[in-house]
Amino acid sequence: MRIKMGDRVKDRDSLYVGTVVARTDYLRGESRIAVKSRVLHDGSPIDWVWFDEDALEPSTGIEVDDPIINMGSEPKEARRL
């Protein structure tokens, strides 16, 4: 699967959801994808997070309450709006 800039994706392990904002392709063939969430933490945007391309899947909806995003609160399962 080739992920493109601007795609909405979700990390299978952490459930982090966001938009692809950067891509790095390495000489040996692996790719790393930077994903930026629209969720704010204390009123400020969260920096993008890098993932292996193989760990990402397309996201079909907006998902919230990810454990990574809700810093300082109890982790919750992602729910679809």
C-alpha cells in the first residue's frame, strides 16, 4: 500500500489518527510517514509523529480519545464520530 500526502491514516498499534504531512523513503526501501493530528493539547497543536508505513492503515472517519492524544488522562478506546 502506498500512502500519499494528505491521506487520513490510523496507526494500528497506538490508534493515533491524523493526516499525512511528510514522507521519508530510505535507500533500503523502507518508508517513514509523519502524521499530524487535528487534536489540540492544552490549546496548542501536537507535533507530528513518525510511523513505519507498514503500521498505518486508511482511516475512514474522525476518531478521538486516543491514548497518545489525551495526555494526562486515563487512556480510552478510540470511538468513531
